[in-house]
Amino acid sequence: MDIFSVFFWGLTATCVVWCWVNRALLFPSAGQGGDTVDGLSLQRLKAFRVNYLLVFFLAMAGDWLQGPATYPMYRAHGYKTDAIGVFFVVGFLSGAASGPFVGTLVDRFGRKRGAIMLCVTYSLCSILIQYDSLPLLILGRFFGGVSTSLLHTAFEAWLTYEHFHRGFPSPALSTTFALSSLGNSVVAIGMGLVSDKVTYWRGDPDDPERGAPFWVAVLAFASCAGVVWSSWTENYGSGGGGVAQVGGGGSVQKFKDALRTVAADKAILATGLIQVLFETCMYVFVFLWTPVLETLTENGHVPYGLVFACFMISVMIGSVLFRWMIDRGWTGKEMAQLQMTVASASMVALVVTTNVAVVFASFILFEMCCGIHFPLSGTLRSRYVPEDSRATIMALFRMPMNVMVAASVLAIRSVSPTTLFAVCAVCVITARFVAVDMFLPVTVLSGGGQGSSETAPAPGEDELGLPVKEDAGLMVEVKVEERS
């Protein structure tokens, strides 16, 4: 049995046992996990959560369907590796350039509309990539960059507002983030298989249908838009919904206000730095793992599907670990310290060794950190980013990340993977000792779970131990337009 199979079966067994042991945390019954307080209906929370996760998973299904099919499609059009890299750079830069406008427009015109617009722009991306026309391919990558910005702003902004607006407790939101990360890994594995099956549906490996995964993605986005349109209510940031509010103004002004908000609040700045530095490393890792493993394995043979499954299972383990740590009373700062410490060790190991087992183990540990990162960052943003400009600030966080990733992609051909991993190590070490240790406050994410030693909140703090700020969270008045 090769090293990849050993890791796969070991990770699978660990994940199954880990999920089973912690099933009560992920799917709590009445009175568990902070999911019911003050007589709130557990059924209402479950229905709300299922609705959001259905929408999120449909959107991510469309995203994952395109993943393994994009590079082969460009190759089928006759483009070489360097040219394909430029297409990806166009996507990242368009995401960076559109970020300020996407975030402010989502806050102004509504998060529900932003989610529907994501389905439209990503569908256009899926359609245009099938045409052997350079202008259309570039336009498709532009829509892809815009879609990525929408995907990582509109959905979370809508969820966070609706969760608290409907009276659900804070710890339950962390559970939703953990489930979204956990389920997204399952969706990724499943859609990778679907993408492969529809590509070779004729049964002839020499006659692939390269466009098939993209049409299935369009179907996923259309289904997502239908569920959003029929079941979501609309919510806005300040100045949205046609209601004059303090803090309104044009997109440029809202973006400037968001910059000032981030600069003035260390907690928001720390949350943004954690996201930018860690996710930059994550995207660089995505581009590097294939050539690195091909170089280290005999004859360059890498079971890509098996390796990808190992990565997704590792993310699942990390997501469940996040929920377990919340139940044990870990603070957000402690979890971020663990995440960044392990990620730093993983990146340093990739710099100093060429042993395939150690390298792959480092990849696995980094993916587990990704499983912690996504629900943790979502939870921190829900605590610190003000509701009136939530989508704008979230889009702002993604701007430097997109630029840094684009620069890394351009450098891949001329810079060794070891050098890029060294840069990533510097990024996560900086995140660990600057963003986390110096700026991030102690954030209590549980309601006093097992092992928690929390006491009553101090003056000037809420029940979560967070500073009470007039412009934080849902303290800002947001107008809600009920679905007709």
C-alpha cells in the first residue's frame, strides 16, 4: 500500500470516529450546544440552518464542478501553461478590483440580491469558458473574479444578520459555520467525482465532453438562485433598501468609511490580517501541491483524486475540532494561536525537507488548519465586523489577498516552490505573532461549555465577553424588506 493510501484510510477512520463522537455538538438536540434559549424553537433554527446550508452547498457545488475542469478546458482551446496562468491572474485581479464595488453594492442593494447576482455571474463564467475566443475567455475570468467576491461576502453577510435578527443564540452561529465547512468538503469530493463522470459520460477516454461540468454547474447555480429567490428575505447595510440612514452615501464613500473602521479597530484589523495572510498561503498551496508531489514521487505518479480526498477529509476533521474546542471553552484567540502555530510548523517543514511522507503530512496538517480557519474566521467576523458595512469590509479583506495570490501565480514559473513556501511561512508566522498575539482580543465563543471557566461579563462587555460598541454587530439599525 502506497503512502497516499495509508493516509487516506487513516484519515477516513479518524474522521468517521471523530464525527461520531462529536455528533451531539454538530447536530444538537434541545438544550444542547447553545441552540435553544428562552424558549426558542429548535425546529425554527434547524429549518433556518438547513435552508442556508442548502443554498450555500448549491453555490459551492457549482464552484467545485468548475475546479477540475477549468485547466483542461483551456488546454483544449490550445493554450499552454504560461497562458493559462495569466487567465487565473486575470481572475484574481478582477476579484481585487471589483471588491470595493461588490461589497458596497451588496450592502446597499441587498445581500439576497447579491446571492442571486452570484448565480448569474458565475453562470456566465461557466458558459463563456466554453468558447474558443480570447476576449470571451478573458471576460469569463472577469466574471469569475467578481463571482468569487460575491460568494465570500453576500452569503455570510446575509446569514449573520438573519441569524441574530431571528433571535438565535451566538454559539449556534458557530455551529452553522462549522457545518458549512464540514459539508463543503463533502460537496467538494462529490462534485469532483461528478465532474469526472459527466466529462467522460460517453465512455471513451479519448473523447471527453469538456463543457459538460460547466453546464452542470450552471444547473447548480440556477437551483441556488431559485431557492434564494423563493425562501430568503432581504437585508441591507446602512443606506440600503431605499431607506435614508445615517452613514449612507456612494460606494466610494462607503469604501472609505470601511477603511477607517478597519484602521480604527484592532479587533477588525486582526480578523482581516488573519484572513489575508492565511488564505494567501492557502491559495499558493493550491497551486503548488501538484508539482511538488509530482517531483517527489517515483515516476511523477500522483493519485490526484485520492490526494484531494485526503485534503478534504482533513478539512472535515479540522471543522469538527473547531466545534469541539468551542464546547471546551477555548477562546477565539487560543484557537487562532493553535491554527497559526500548526500552519507555521507545516510551512517550515515544507522548506526544510523533501521526504514525501513528511511533505504530505505537512500538507494534511495545513488542511486541518483550513478546517479550523473557515468557521473561526466567520465567527470572528460575526463578532467584530459592524453590520452596516459587513459585506464592504469582507470584500476589503479579500483585495490584498487577491493581489498577493496573483503575484504568487506569476512567480511560480521563476521562483522555486521552496522559496514560495518560505514566504508563506513568514506570512503565517506574522499572523501568529502580530495579528493574533498583539491585536486579537480574547473572544469567548461558547456560552460556557465544558471546561469553561468564564464568569459573569465585566462592565462594558456583553454576555460573550466582548466590548459593547454602539456600531458593532446588530447594534446598527438595518432595514429589512420582507419577502413578498
